[in-house]
Amino acid sequence: LFGFKTNKVSGYFKPIQHSKEDQLLLPKGFKYDVVAAYGDVINAAGDTFGFNNDYTAYFPLNGKNSDKGLLWVNHEYTNPIWVEGQPGSGGYTKEQLHKLLYNQGGSIIEVYRSQDGTWKLDKRSQYARRITGLTPFELTGPAKGSKAVGGVSKVQGTFANCSGGITLWNTVLSCEENFESTAEAAGLNQTHYGWVIEVDPFHAEWQVRKHTALGRFHHENSAMGLAKDGRIVVYMGDDEKDACVYKYISKGKFDAAKEKANSALLEEGTLYAANMKKGAWIALTIEAVQKALSAQGFKAPALISKTVEKLKAQFQTQADVLVYANEAALILGATPTDRPEDVEISPFDNTIFIAHTNNDNHGNIHGHITRFFEQDDDLGALEFDFEIFAAGGRQSGFSAPDNLSFDSNGNLWTVTDISGSSINKGVHAHFGNNGLYVIPTIGPNAGEAMQFASAPLDAELTGPFFTPDETTLFLSVQHPGEQTKDIKAPTSMWPHRPGDSMPRPAVVAITGFKL
Ligand code: FEO
Ligand code: CA
Ligand code: CA
Ligand code: CA
């Protein structure tokens, strides 16, 4: 038995084995309730739960309530076979486009633990609502109204919402990742997407916004903490092969008494990218980019397919640096890495864990988890050291680490995302379906992965998030049956609802944790 409550104790589980079953498997003593699945009605207005749920964040109602709260859920993308249908020769119809945009973004749902211990969705909730690819957003920060975004300060909708994070003032950040195809299909300006958005789950009247100061790239998630001097620090991954790790440091300092007004801290600050050879955080400023581009003998990094002349024309203002942050980072010498997905700050020692999921450009097939040590354990430091904390592969037992989440005992809950076309094939066959692993970061088992859950066929598990008392773990089951080619022969039927004819991405509540 493996104790995941290593210092406060008492929950134990026997790790499960890799599996190829079309089920969400858990260790003995644990069970799950499906709280919301694609298409479920979430409120009296008849809004429905979107597709491909990813990040989840639990917000207690009334203080630290672990039995009743709001759940923010990201919806990352749609699958035409199950949602909008394939576009015809003339592209999508109006109705198809509506489905494509409506089923991405996020859901706010109200959930509660009923008398019999089952978690349920409250469809009468006054809070439940949708944020979609159609919801009006406001831009904040240096790129708002800039030439680079077409001179606008308001944009349409959010989509490709992968992972996210919570703020110190009880709002949620959601990250726009692979936005290109939806923006293109809907005829929308690409520079309006690829941002970190902020939503207040409790107040529908609070304007939803996109914070341009945090840069535009393929945002996976955001992990917020405080520098020793009280400034806000946000760590972020750019999920692309050969992309960089970022952090943002606010200009002003956090003041708890200001509550949501602290959101302004995400509008003015400095965006940095990591140079792992020097162990230095490099400030992405227009002055530095222009100086680098003008230097004698400067050559555009091989990863940027633009000429120096084109880059010089592109980078005119700080807004341009933020809109093309990934190019600015490479120009300034930040280190290309193997698809940085989730980033989490250890609540124990302020070290930074980064899931580098994999990168077949360099033969990194199973990925690894990198750990940054900031100088003096200060999140505001501009120097760091690092180690490979855990490597994917047969020895550790996991492949393709993705979302990360800490429990209060220093265990890193890590889900895996072996791509649908690779699951149970070739060198991935060993691992079975995707899973959820518990990796202690402190104590005698540090770095050892124990499997806690196994996903249904073709699915990845995403967004693990505990209630404050850690008796419930919310988890997203994303894209079960994704490899389906014929709608009459789905490759998965999870969650196996009686009478259903398709697999459904769904959020589950896992219970059985004992205090
Ligand atoms: Fe949407 Fe990087 O996973
Ligand atoms: Ca995904
Ligand atoms: Ca992900
Ligand atoms: Ca992934």
C-alpha cells in the first residue's frame, strides 16, 4: 500500500496496473461519480456542457466548503464526428460554426455532495453559465488596441482552452492553446487568441478579459505565486515542440485587501523566458529584441521561418513582443524545450515543476518532469538551476506527463497524454491507456510514480483538482473514443450511460480519500 498522505496521514491506496480496458479504473476503495458530461444541461436557461473538458478548478461556496462549490471546466476543442459534423466543400454552415464555437471555452457549474455521498450537478444553480467562442472579451495590457491585434480592445470569444490556474483573488485563469484551426474556420483574427483569459466564476457581470501582458503563444497553463517582495509571479508553458518556459512578474505588489482589483497586476509587468544554459530568466522587451536583431552578424534562429528583415519590420513596439512572444524568446536566446505543458509551484519549497511531455524531434519519446530551483527559493529571482526530477519510460512507468497538481503532502499528481494514435502501440504498448500517477516530491519515495487511475480507450485524463479538505478529487476524462472513424462503431463508449450512442467527455468526482 502506498500512503499518499505522507505526513498528516491516513489515506492509502494500492497502485493499479496499466490497463487497456474501456473504463476509468481506480484503486480498491475509491469510486467516481460523473458530475457533468458533454451535452448535459447545466442551468435553467438550458445551457449545455461543452466538449472535451480539460482543466477543472473547484471554488468552495461559503468559505472552505468541500461539499458544495462551483467548478470551472475548460473545453479544449470539438471533434466533428461527435459535435459539428465535417465541413462541406463550401466550409462550415452557420449552424456548424455555432456548434464549433459554443462547445469550446469554459463551463461554470455548481456541484454538491448529496446525502448518499454522491456528487451531483445542481441544474438550478444561479451561478451556472457558459463562456464560449461567442462571448465578448476585453483585452487588457500593452497589446490592447495595438496595431498587432488590429487596433481593437474587444474581441470575440475564447477557444482551445487547455489548462489554467487559479488566482490569489479567487478568479480563474484559462489558457488558449491550439487556437489556429478554430480561428481560421470562423474567419477570426489569429492574434485575438493564444492568450491567458480571466473569469470570475461568482460574478457574471465582471467583464471576462484576456491579459496580453502574459504573452501570446500556445498557452498550456498558468501557476501563480508570490515573489518574496510581494509581486505576483505567473509561470507558463508553451506547448509546442521546441518552445520555451515563461514567467511573468507584475510591477505592483499583491494586496489581499484589494481582492479582485489585484487583477490589474496582470496588466503591467515583465514577461521572461528561461535560458536553461545560463540559468537565467530573460526579459522580453522591445529594446532587447531590436538590439539583438540589429547586432552585427545576427541570424534568425532556425526555429523561426522569417527573415531578419521581416522580423525587424514585425518588432516595433512592446505589443509586438507580446503578440509574437515565442519568436521574441528565441531571438533573445531562451532555450527551446520538449513541449512544456503544465507548470506547478511546490507549496513546500517553491521549486517549479514543469511537465515536458515529449518531443520526437529529439527522440524524447516519453518526456520528463523538469524541476527549477529559483535562486534563494524566491519566485521573483532572475537566476535558477534545474534538474530532471522524473523521466518517463519503462522504469518510472509513465509516458507523456501533462497536467500536474500538488496535494498538501508534497505528492505531485501527474496525468499522462500519450497521443491517441500512439496509445497501446509500439513503444507505448507497455503503458496501456493514459493514466493518473502519484509522484512524491519529498520523503523516501520521492520521484517514484504510482498509478492511481487508468483512462478509458483513446482518452487522456486532465485537470486533477482537489477540494480544500482533499476528500474529493475532480478529474476530466477527455476525448474517449477519439480514434472513432465510423460513428456506428465507436472505439469507446465511456461513460457507458444506459441508452447512449456515443462516448462523452465528462468530469468525474473521485471519492474514497480518508482523513
Ligand atoms: Fe492541450 Fe498541451 O495540451
Ligand atoms: Ca488535450
Ligand atoms: Ca494538456
Ligand atoms: Ca498534452
